[in-house]
Amino acid sequence: MALSREQMAQRVARELQDGYYVNLGIGIPTLVANYIPEGMEVMLQSENGLLGMGPFPTEDEIDADMINAGKQTVTAVTGASIFSSAESFAMIRGGHVDLTVLGAFEVDVNGNIASWMIPGKLIKGMGGAMDLVAGADNIIVTMTHASKHGESKLLTECSLPLTGSGCIKKVLTDLAYLEIEDGAFHLKERAPGVSVEEIVEKTEGKLIVPDEVPEMVFE
Amino acid sequence: MSGFNKVIDSYEEAMAGLEDGMTVIAGGFGLCGIPENLIAEIKRKGTKELTFVSNNCGVDDFGLGVLLVDRQIKKMISSYVGENALFEQQLLAGELEVELTPQGTLAEKMRAGGAGIPAFFTATGYGTPVGEGKEVREFNGRNYILEESITGDFAIVKGWKADTYGNVVYRDTAQNFNPMAATAGKITVVEVEEIVEPGELSPTEIQTPGIYVNRVIKGTFEKRIEQRTVRQS
């Protein structure tokens, strides 16, 4: 079966390491914060200028001056720091963030990503996404493997305007975990009960399939 | 006003000199840390054909969104817009121009503008629509695009506290774009929640030194929350 949003977040959380500074995008990436392993220290960066983002506030703690990049009210953890937007993007563009997780519409075999613009629809903007993909070395893209109509989102070449070029190496979809190398997707893991055939069928770009593709395990 | 005293008493004075067609750099992220009373004054004043450099454009009835009602904005330079219906309507009707700019590039354009740096190279946007038509240079095997910095005729800034000399501190994430905006205006106007005497703020805690600031005014703020998210206590 395809992974649920929560399972996708759980799988991404396995990439976390103790002492990591992490930027989580909106949607499924945000859920990763719920699965930080017990005893592990991770600092969440919010690009509006907060390193050490905590949980949502209680009703009594709400403060209009404390928000995250999704404009939601948040708190800061002990040891957090707060700074300007220029400082925040110095961290991001300077490659100081250890892991970036974000969503996408499409990725391709050359590590290109399209995530901000669908021509013909109202364009709201890229926010910090272009800075995040250009600045980070370690990025995980989370997305559904195919559209509702069954069209693959893992392509030979992105059809939508790009957010960044040649910057994506890891992709987690609802069907599989894949890595991008040498102009191909490499199938590393599959969702429980999802066949290799289904993944092959739903991957338009070149896909390298090893003899053994382990199933992900969830408790 | 005398010597270094930047304090003014009225919002009319705060935005004096703003004329049709000018460029205004505004601090704020979403509705957080926006100079809400200075925006209200621009609305009252009715100045038109303005270019705003601001991460967002507010919502229908708050923030920069209120300036759309009387079509005071000609152009927005922003990273994320369209949280309001009027914005969409004017954009689609061709009455409003938008230059979408990556958020980090936007912050750096303001910072560089204020620091006298006319342009800078960045990897952000290379190979995307943002990079089209821009000069590309390779450094250490990687491609970068040339982005020009931004300065404004005015900068409008929301601080937490300022002393009468215009030294400013910000509160929590209401800081965001405000310190960069403050450096990049020919005339920088800062509105704050509290004005104190010089010496009351520690020199080491000052986030915007008074040299960047021309006018300081004390305001009262609604501080509207865009997304009220809570957990159970």
C-alpha cells in the first residue's frame, strides 16, 4: 500500500541525525517534526528568522510576534536564536543547514526540481524555496509518485518551470525511496506491499532497479 | 528635531515627502512585524503609482493589502503574494505588476542596497525563470546569476523599542526584513511600541543603529495574527 502522509514523515525522520539543523517545508515535511527520535537533539530552522522552532503555543502563550515561515503562531525551544531574514538566508545559502525537506510537483533524472509555478494558474511566488534548494547539499523531496490521473512526477525532464537545477539527490514518494545519480533514479526502498512493477510503471524517467529492493518497515 | 533627536509626533510628518511614483521598502513577514500605521498613513495620504519592495502584500483589509483598494500600488517586488482577492483581480486585469524574487535574494538585495553594493552573484534562481536574462558567472565550477541590489526613496520599518537617537531593537520574529529595510531607504521611518531615552538600550543589543534612521514615531499596534495555531495545554 502507498505510504500515508504520516508514514512518509516517519520515513524522512530516519534521515535525521543527532545535532542536525533542519529546515522543513510546508505540508508533509512539517509532519517530520512529530517523529524526531527520542533522545535525539535536532534544531528546526524557520526561514523567517528562527532557529530552534518549538511546538504551537498554548492559548495563553500565543504571541503575534512569534510565527514560523508558514505564518503560524509558534514557540521557540530553549537554546533558540532569532535573527533577520538576511541572516536566516545566510545560513541557508551558505550551506549551514544540515538537512532540507520540501515538497515538489516534479523532479527529474538530472536532479532538477519544479515546485512553485504551474503556468496558467495564479502564481503566488517561490518564497524561500529557490534559496533552499540552491543552498543545501542534503535535500529530501517528498511528493506523491504520480498524479491523481496516474501521470508520473519522476521524469526524464521537468515540464514545469524549475525551482532549482541539478540540486536534488533524494526523493521519497508514497511508493518508494529513490536516489538520483548519473542521470537516473535509483530505487532504494519500496513502500510495504508495493511491487517493483508498479514503481517501474509509474516512473517516467530512467530507473535503475537493483536485484533486491527492501520494503520499508513501520511499527 | 535637534541634534540626533529623530522623534516626531504625527504620522503626517512621518510620511512627509512621499510622492507619487516613489519606491518604498517595507519590513514585515506576512502580517508579522509590519509598519501598520505607516501603511495606514500612506492610504490616508492617497499617494499613487507606488512600487513596494516587501516580502508579501498583506491581506484584503490589513497590511499592504489596504493600499490595493484605491489602486495605490503600481508594482510589487515580493517573494510570495496573493493572499488576497483584490490582489489577484488587479494582477489578472494587468493593473498591478509583480516581480517575484526569491526570499533570500530579496533580503540580500535590501542588505546590499543599504551597504552600497550595487549587485551580487548568487546560485539561487540559476537555471530557473528567475535567472532568465541575467548575467551568469562560474565560480569554483558552479554557476551563479548576477542580481542587482535595491534601494528605496522611503523605507518603512516596525521596531519594538527605539531611543530618541533612532537606535532600534526588534521583538522576536517581528524582526524579519525590518533591519535590512531600515538600511536601504533614502528616508527611513521607524515606528515602535516604545520610545526610550539614549542609554536605556544597551549599545550591544542595538539591532539597527540610529545612523540609518531619519524619523522615529511611537504607535499603537493591532498586530493581527494570520494563522492562529495552538496546542492543548
